[in-house]
Amino acid sequence: MTHRIGIIGGSGLYELPGISSLREVEVETPFGAPSDALMVGELDGVELVFLPRHGRGHRLLPTEVPYRANLWAMKSLGVGWVISVSAVGSLREDIEPGHAVLIDQFIDRTQGRPSTFFGEGIVAHVAFGDPVCATLQAILREALAEAEVEHHVGGTYVCMEGPAFSTRAESELYRSWGASVVGMTNLPEAKLAREASLSYATIAFATDYDCWHTGHDDVTVDQVIAVLMANVDKARRALTLAVPRIAAHPGPPPHHDALRNAILTPLDGIPDSARERLGPLLEPYLP
């Protein structure tokens, strides 16, 4: 089976050079509507699925993003790889605004966001010690280097609830933990990707120094948007170079079987309602 590549980020990411056959696909999910219609297209024969995380026009707060619907929709369309493109605040002097960071760890500071597909008759506990697909991260590293985008390999992403930016005390707390960046969107997205057996990795683009850096002005929306727009071109260049490398990967995505030893409920004891709700996730395991 050929696995499509999913890209979650800003609404303009599907405007990759060479993209063709773009079409909108509406997906209904048991968890409500995704953030927006998904855009499906081809790049050199590789099928891509794009989803604007906040909806086109940036309509959804980080708290309002329907993460379960987004990842369920990706899975239902045959996606096996997911690249998250995210805007973050830098917590380190060397991660300058405009730099990319290939995250490899997360700290969850969100509150009350649904963070699992399971429950209601089925129990599963996925391994999440290494939350990012190392194979996909390595491919993205090669692509960023070839695209000549300044980047850092490895780092911890603190995911806060928002929508307000950090207080200075919070920013210093995250720095004391050794975290690299702070953002508002990659959790529970990364957890749900693992539950959906998707190989997931993040390119986090720093837009500012949060508010800890005394040599810089406090974070403003205008400041963030200006750097964010400059980062869009970098992301497009890197993604265009990453796609053929991902497509050339031998065999299935590394996390395609993440649920194999994670489901504790006996398969013959899973209620029909759960089987129907989680069909795309459970299909490989059900008799």
C-alpha cells in the first residue's frame, strides 16, 4: 500500500511549486468536522493531503482545533506520514526568529483538550516515550539543509493552552526545564497521530523570543505575523524537497503498527459502537 503524506499547518502550504490536481475533500468524522476541507494533490506522482490547522482565514483558537477529527480524517484518506509545520516562541538564544527546530520531545501544559481516540468500551495505551518519528525527522533534516534553512536538530516543545502568550515567569520556568520552544498546537496532535499509527514529525519555526529575552520587545501579534509570513517560503522549499525522500522510503511508515501491542481490551470484546467509531484505526487488528 502506498501511504499518502499529510501536512498540517498554515492554509498556504499547499501552494507548493509543482503541485497538481488539487481538489477539496470534505470528510465527516465521528469526532465532528475537521478544521476545514482537506486539500488533496500530487507532487511528482506523490499524493499529499493538506489541512489548515486553524481553518482557512485562521478561525480557530488552539483550544478550538478539532484535533481528533483532523487526525481521523487524515487516517481515513490513507495518510501514513504527517508533517506538522508550526509557529513557536524560542526559549534559547541560539534559536533565532526565522530558525526551524526539529522537535523530538514534548511537555504538555494544555488543559482539558480531548487527547485520545479511546474510551467508551475500548482501552489502549500507546508508547509515547519517543513521540516523533526518527525516520521522518531525519528526512526533514536533509530537506532543510538542502533548502538552506537555518535549523536545529532536537529540542523540547512546551505546549501551553493559550491563547495569551506566556507570562515572563512562565517563560523562565520553561527555560529552567531545558525546553527549546513554546507553542500552543502540537498536543494533543502528536499523541493522536501515534494512536492513529501515523509517523509524525514537527518543523517548528521560531517567530519570536517569547517574553524572556530582555533585549527584545514583548511579543506582539504583528511581530509574530511578520516572521511567520517569512517562514512560509522556507517551509514550502523544505517540504518540496522532503516529499520525494519520504516517498522513496522502503516499506511502510515506521509507526504504521503502533497499536499492535497497545490495545488492552480483548478484540472480541470491543463493542460495535467503538468498532464503527474507530474503524480506520482498528481495521488492521480486527478479525
